[in-house]
Amino acid sequence: MRSREVIGHKFVKITILLSLFACGTLIFIPFIWVMVSSFKDAVEIFSIPPTLIPRKPTLINFRRIMHEIPFHLFFINTFKISILITIGQLFTCSLSAYAFARMEFPGRDFLFLLFLTSIMLPPQVTIIPTFVLMRYFGLLNTHASLIWPALVSAFGTFLLRQYFLTIPKDLEDAAKMDGASPFRIYYSIFLPLSSAALAMLAIFCFNYFWNEFFRPLVFINTLRKMTLPLGIFMVQGRYGAASPGLLLAGATIAVFPVLIIFIFGQRYIVEGITLTGLKG
Amino acid sequence: MNNKEGEFKLSRAVSLQRIRKKEIAQAYLFLAPTLAGFFIFILGPMAAAMGLAFFDWNLISPPTFAALHNYYVIFSDPRVLKIIWNTLFFTIVSVGVKLVLALLLALGVHSQISRFSNYFLRTTIFSPVVISMAAASVMLGWMLNTDFGIVNHFVRKLGIMPIKWLTSSTWSMRSIILIDIWKTIGFYFIVFLAGLHNIPKEFYEAAKVDGANAWHQFWYVSLPGLTPTLFFLLVIGLSSALQVFDQAYILTRGGPGDSTRVLVYYLYEHGFQYLNMGYASTLAVVLFLFVLILTIFQFRLGRFWVFYQ
């Protein structure tokens, strides 16, 4: 009787495990399938039924796409935009977070509430006036039009403020006794102690702007200034129907570096989300 | 003597006030970069969008005052109502499915002790989250291709006619939702996993002592413990689902017909293809109101069903 129950329990456990692995594999299959397909030549890619493994693996798609589309520029552009925004946000958010967490000034609670509310503001809501503004300053079709408006973040300010609140007051009291200025306290106590939160914000921010599609679509219109997501979209319009192999090679080039970084840094990213998920 | 003391007190008060003023100035110095950006790029454009909604403007000739006409057009045009319905349908179905599936996955993974399976499942389920929606659309778009896609290859094997995933108005919205689920379910999953991790083990042990079976444990311990997580996901998930755009633009261009035309897509069309800046701003305000009302509503309702330990 007892052993039967144990066997039943084990059976349930194994069934759950197997179905979980099936789900995980199913979710990962598109990555494999796209990569495999990108090695097929122009004929095989259209074969019905599709071949599961390329009969004659070829690099022609990669060679052609790199030759015809400036993918290296997409990488450089996307990297430049994302890294500048990330550095800017770390700077502005940590400064304002310190003010909200540790300084007293009139209007603090009102301003903080205003910030909190704007976290929920969809970025598309402000796109029309921002477009008009950029047009007025002659910044359309420049990377500056993507970078400047993204240098501040209500979300980042909120995240860091919550983290700063957990830092014990004794530390800064000692520093204050020694006559340290607020900037000194911010710089030598708060920043080093919150490196985990700063790293998390940096990862989120970088990933968000690396993947951003809507604003680049609105602001950028020359090929050489495009970012990766916009570039992929452009390749889809140009080659999607006639030579999908090229499109898939492009997708592989764009996706796999990010995927590999994720697989190796998985623990930190997941922990970061855990931390924000709890605090949010 | 008395006079001197008074003088001392006064100068102390003056210097304290000076210190206080200096502190306030310093605080605003810390805030300056954020405030400047916030007013120029968030609050300013927000107010401008609300103002522009009362005008007709094509960027070329000067704006003309239209009062509430743009709002009137939005709520009397059956096409717009269809678009709002599409957006709401997308939001409700995609968020609903993701919540249920991600919770099941998280419960399953949480009950597994093996480190390898934990690692494998977290990596595979979360990996679509880190890539761009543009790349995800292109990838799944190819798999869902009617003639050459791998999905229809298996559909044919089942003896069913190939399905026009992206090119029929019956299936296009479902496919757009499917892509969204694939791309973002990992985020829900990880947040649920964190929520489960956060429930004290003693609660389960106490329940076991009281003779609770697996279902009871889920219903009386896990679920109440997960309500803050669920609340967080609902607030974030619903508001970001209302902003759906990328995959509808890349794969179906809102079509066929209007079957996948959503609010942000319509806003984009009017703003940047027809240059109806006023009308596009009105759509932006409507989107904002949707998100705002939904969020306020959720925070109000949340008081009744979210348990904080």
C-alpha cells in the first residue's frame, strides 16, 4: 500500500518534470530552427517539406547579408546608443535617487509622486510632441534624437531610491561628523554600496534600448544610421519574401550574441529581476 | 550678559537657516539633471500632446483649432472602436494566458529540486525575453509562413489544411498573441518563481501538519502568498500589452483588413504616415487614459485581494 503510493508520487513527479522539459525545449526551438535554416541555400530554404538538417550547409547567406547590408554599422550604432543612454541614466537616476532618499527639500513628496505616476506613462504617448521638438532642433535622423530623451528615467530613479533607503544611516552620520559633503557621501558611500542595484539597472537599461524598435522607427530613416531591430525589419522588407535565408542569417547575427551573453550571465539577470519583482 | 546670549541664539538661528538653505540648494542640484530631462522630454511633451489633441495640424500649414472634434471622431468611428477592441482583446488574452501558463510552469519548476533542471528551464523559458521583438517577429514569422513554415509542416502531417497564420483575418490576431506569449512569458515565469521563493517554508509545514494536501497547499498557502506578485504582474503586464505595436507592424501591417490594427499602430499611421498630428495626439491621450484608468482601478481593487505578509 505504502510503496504503491510512493511509486504513484514518483510517477507524478516524473510526468511533471518531462512536461516541463518539453515546454522549455519548445520555447527554445525557434532559436535552433532559425539558426539551422540560415545555413540552407536559396533552393533548400523553400523545399516542401522543410529539411530538418541542411543537406549542404553553406555560409552564403551570411556572406551576402554582410556584404549587402551594413550589419556592422547596426551593431556599432545600437551599441553606441545603448551604452550612452545607460551611462547617462546611471548618472541622473543615482543623483536624483539620492536626493529623494536622503535629502529634505520642499516639494519632495509631490515630485516623487509625479515621478511614480510617470512610470506608467507609455512612451508612445509623448512621441508626437517629441518628434515635433526634434524636428524643430533639426535632430531628425540623428542618434541624438534617440539618446537625449532617454537620459532620464522615472523607473530607474524609483529603483535606486528604494535601494538607497535600505542603506543604514549610521554610515553617513559618521561621514557627516567628519565634515563630508552630500556629494562626497553619495560618491564614496552610496554608489559603492549599491553596485548590485546599479548593475541591475545598467543591464535592464542596456537591454531595453538595445531592443527598442518604436522610437528608432520614427526617428531614423537612413540605412547607415539604423539600429539592429530596425535593420532586421528593413531586411525583412527587402529580402523577406524572395530570399528568407538572408533574413534568417540577419536574425541569427542579431540574436545570438545577446543569447550567449544571457546564457552565461543568466544567474545575475534572473536575480536582478527577482530583486525588482519583489521591490516593485 | 543677557544681551550676549540673545545675540548668540540669533546668530545660531541665522546660521542654521543658512545651512538649511544650502541643503535645499544642494538637493535641487542633485535633482537638476533628472528634473530638466523630465520636464523637457516627459512632462512637457505629455502636456503638449493633450493640447495638440484639440487641434488639426499636418506639420506644414499652421495648426487650426478643432475643439473636441478629434475626440468626437474617435468615439463615433466604428473603425476606431474595432481598433480599440483589438487592443483590448490582445491585452486580455495575452496577459490571461501568460499568467496561467507562467504560474503553472513556475509551480512545476519550484517543486523540482535538481539544480540542472532548474538551470535548464530558467534559461530556456527566459531566453526569448532578452531578444528584440523585431527579431522575435522575424523568427516566428518565418516559422508561421503558410507555404514553407515548419509549423504548417506539422499541421499537414496531422492531415489538416495548412493554416494561414498571418494572412487570414481569423488567425492573424491569434498569431500576434502567440508571438507575444512566446516572447514575454519568461518574464512572468521568473517573477512568479521569485514570488514562490519568497513564501516562508514554515507556512507549508504548518499546513502539512494540519493535513493539507497538495491542492490545499496551493490554494491556501501559495496563492495568497503570490497575490503581491500577481498584482505586480497585472499592473505591469496590462499596461505594456496595451502598447503592443512591433509584431503587428512588422508581420501583418495591421491586416489583413483591420484584424491586427491596434491603438499604437493607428497612432503611428496617423502621426507619421498621414501627418495628422492632432488626431494622433488624441489617440495618444486615449491610450494614456486607458493605462491610467486601468492602473488606478487595479490599485483600488488591489486593497481587497492582495495580502502582504
